[in-house]
Amino acid sequence: MNSKSMSPQESLELIGQIIEEARCRISENGFLFFLWGALLAFCGIAQFALLHSPWKAYNYYPYLLTIPGFLYSWYYSVKRAPSRKWRANLVAKTISWTWTILGSNMMFMGFFYYSILKDALIPTLLLLTAIGVIITGLLIARRSLFYSGLVVNIIALGSYFVSLEYQPLLMAVSYIFALLIPGWKSMRYTKYSSR
């Protein structure tokens, strides 16, 4: 650790640099936001369709796609790790670990606690997603991400009062709004800023 005292200006510059590095990393990984937004929106729409079909008993099957999604996300992150230009700073590590822990818990609850949570499963998963989006938005100082997390939080709280048959549609809309669109915007921003 450097024993030299920093001026307030140098401290602000360092904080700005750390946030900008985290923003760049999130922009690089906008693909993962996009992937999970698309995957979970598809799962919600497919579950809704199955709940309104003769195959109602199989309504949870689309969520089995999250297993290869998780494996691909892990592979994608590991594959890209050596190509990063900087070591992950505390902000980037916090975001990464936040999503790893939240995602693992959401998968665990979805696969093993479904019979306990029943109608409260989707609202609970949405609350956890909202927490992750809000934390990410706050850490990288992106108001749009922060506000989309707040909207998902409100949708999640309201979905406790919605019938299970319609909760998957709320989930699909929430994931489009909270993950897919921000992921697409980040990928687009990265594409245009690299020109």
C-alpha cells in the first residue's frame, strides 16, 4: 500500500477511474446481461404458454435451459478473463460476486424450493433480481440501471398479489426491462465506442 497521502482531487480521480473501469467491464459483459434477459424472458413466456395448454404439468421445463445458460456464462467469463486489460477492481469484483451469489441462490430456490414457495417463487426471484440490478446500477453510477431495478422491485412486490398463471408474463417483462435492454445497450455502446 502506498504510504503517500492523496489530495482530495487525487482521491476523486482514483474513485472515478475505478468506477469507469467497472463500467467498461460491465459494458464488455453486456452480453451476459443480454443473454440472461433473453433466456429468462423466453422461459417466462414459455411457462405462461404451457400453463394455458394441455401440457400444464410441464410448465417448469423451460427453466431447465438455465442450466446450460449458467454453464455457458461460466465458460464465457473464464474464457474472457485472460484478455482483460486490467485486474478487476473492488467495484467489479463486488458486482461479479453479487450476481454469482444471487444467481446461484435463484437457481437453487427455483429447482429445490418450488414446492415450498409455490406462488411466491417468481416474486421472490424478481426481488433478488431487483437487488442485483440496483446494486450494479449504484456501483457503476448508471441511473438507468438503478431505476430499472427499482421498477422490477415494484413489479416483484405487486406480483405477490397476481395469480401464478400470470406471474411468468410479469417475469418476462421484468427481465426484458432489467437485463435484456441494458445488456443490449451496453453491447451497442461497446461496439460504437470501439470504432
